Amino acid sequence: MQKTAPKILVLDAMWNKTLAAVRSLGRKGFYLAVGEKTMFATAIFSRYCSRRLTYPSPLSKPDEFLDWLLNEVKRNNYDMVLPTELETQQIILRNREELEKYTRVPFADYTLTANVQNKAWLMKYAETNGYPCPKTYFIENGEQRAENRDEPLTTSQDVVKGENHYLNPQLSALASISEYPLVIKPRESSGSRGIMYVKKPSDFPAAFKKVQGRYPLPIVQEYIPHGGAYGVGALFNRNSEPKAAFVYKRLREYPVTGGPSTLRESVKNDEIKEIALNLLKSLKWTGIAMVEFRVDARDGRPKLMEINPRFWGSLQLAIISGMDFPYLLYKMAVDGDIEPVWDYRVGVRCRWLIPGDILHFIYNPKRLRLTPSFFTRTDGDDIISAIDPMPLVGRLSSVLTFLSDRDMRKLLFR
């Protein structure tokens, strides 16, 4: 009797990380139903799609999306549902009990995911538990301290807490914050969305007001001089035991000042790996996550930047280095656990050429002195593939969606 191919519903087809997962699982013969709110999406153009779907927007029509999703998993015998964007993942996690009647949802629970995505909650947790992180000023509700809560932060009072003092952010001068430059960050965003750098005290009020206008109650952090940026991808089982880890160094980013990586390299760094794994274990993590660090050029210590509680943009690098996280996640979901996987190839480089590394080249004033050179050959690309060429057409055609669709513009610019 012929064995039936594993069947997975893959969501959020617009993104590079989704394409990486589709190619990984597709090469192994999986049946992949791949969906997005539009057909003009990168992964939908892949040769490895067995079925192509469109659905209501999880951003603007979450109830309609949930109805669609429930109907889809009821009618089809999916082994696992695989979202790659946080908004989609959170809808699934909020309705996990109902969905798991029909399929597997191998991710950390909703509250923990929401907490670690919230940079204020995460930095407070890191400070309290001794994990290295930037000095951070928190905006909190003056009547209820966030560090004593188990729920995601939802504060509304304009109060800034910096160590042992409180400041009104509407004041034109914030004399008690004396160390510059500073970084103002939204509590919840990805990449470089909403981040502003402030070089001197006189610029702070206007910059804070601008960020606060779009992202209520941002955090304020010391600027960490760039001594290297690293990511640690990890997979944990249901007992919060680490089962796989992968470390990579970010060689280029866009925007140039900091954002998604456009060129990165697989490395070994036991110090950073152990910090990441110990942090996730202390959180009682389950499933996939990526922990991001920046090495402080002043003291050489890695400082925690954020945790992505989902698949990350440079997933393709891990896969071509031999750490196949999408397949390992599937095996864990179906079998309940896996044997630990720690080995991968070091020195592998993967880039996001279109448009990421091209934009880095255009906007970097040192473009002709880049190390490594922009023109150096790499081992792979997030999108470009001779074996699976059509996703490049999907990426180029998706520009129409970003320009014409309000939800996609919100994702791009928020």
C-alpha cells in the first residue's frame, strides 16, 4: 500500500520565511496547501504548492479568517497548521482548543507568545532574571506595575519609569535621562518598524511624540554600539527542553542602521547559544523561537534585543546549513518529540537580494567598501532559485498588493 504524503496547511505565503518552509517540506514530498489573502504572494508561486488558497485578512477580518480556517481544517485532514506571521499565529492560539480537534498546533501558548513579543515585558523579565539587556526606561500604568502581571501589557497612563524615577513624557526636557544616544522603540513591532534614534536631549521630545503617536507607550533604551548582531533559532519540546539550536551572524541589514538581515552567515557561538536557550527554558517555551542579540562594542557582551515567537525572516540560512526547522517542527508535532539536533555547517552565507541587499547597497555610503563585498558569491538566496524560479515573479508581483492593499501597507510600514 502506498503511503499517504504528510499534509500541512501553510499560511502567510507573502513572506520569505514561508517560502523557505514550503521549499523545505515540499522537497520531502509533503502535500502543501499554501494560502494568503491574495494570490500575488511569494510562496504561492512555488512549484512545491499542492493547492493554492486565498482567505480573509487576519488583520482586518479576524472573525471571517477564523471561520474560513475552521471550515478548512474540518474538511481536510491536515497533520499540522503552519502560520508564520504573529497576527495569524495569535488568532490560531486564541482558538487552539477548537482547532486541535482537527489538526496540530505546535506552538507556545497565547499569553506567553504575547508577552515575549512585548519588548517592555521582555526587557523587564530579562532585567529581573539577570539576562544581559540594554538599560531600558519603561512606560507603565502608574496604578498597576507591569512586572507583577502574568497577562500581556496593556497600559494606558503616560508615565515613564527609569530605574527608580518617573518622568512625564510630555515634558519638553527629560533631564533625568542623561545618557545619549537613545533608542525609542514600539512595544510590539518587527524589524526596524517604528524605531527612532535620538542623539541629543533637545531632540527627544519631538522624537518621542512621533513614535508615541503611532505606537502607544513605547520603551526607551540606551543605544548599544554595534559589535556584531546575532540570532539564535531554537526548537523546544512540550517539556520546555531544547531540541535544536542554530546561531547565525547578521552581516548586513536594511535599513542600514538596523532591521531585517539582508546577508547572514551560520556560526558557532556557545555563549550566545546558551544565553538564548537558558532564557527560553526559563520562560517554559514550547515550539519555535528566535532570540536576537547585539554585542556591545564597549564591553564585548551580547545584549538581548528581542524574541521572535515564530519563524524568522532568515530561516532559509538555517535550512541550507543543515538545520531544517520546518521539518523538525513537523516531526515534533506528529511524533511528540525528537532526538536533539545540534550539528550544522558553519560559514554558510545566504542573502535576501531582492529587494533587501540591493537597498542596503543603495543606501549605504560605504557601498563600495562593504565587507564582504556586495558582489561576493553566496551559498543561497531567500527567494532566487534555479530549481524553483517562479517565487521571484511572486515577489515582484506582490508589490502591487503592497501598493494597493491597506492591510499589507499596514504590515509593511507599522
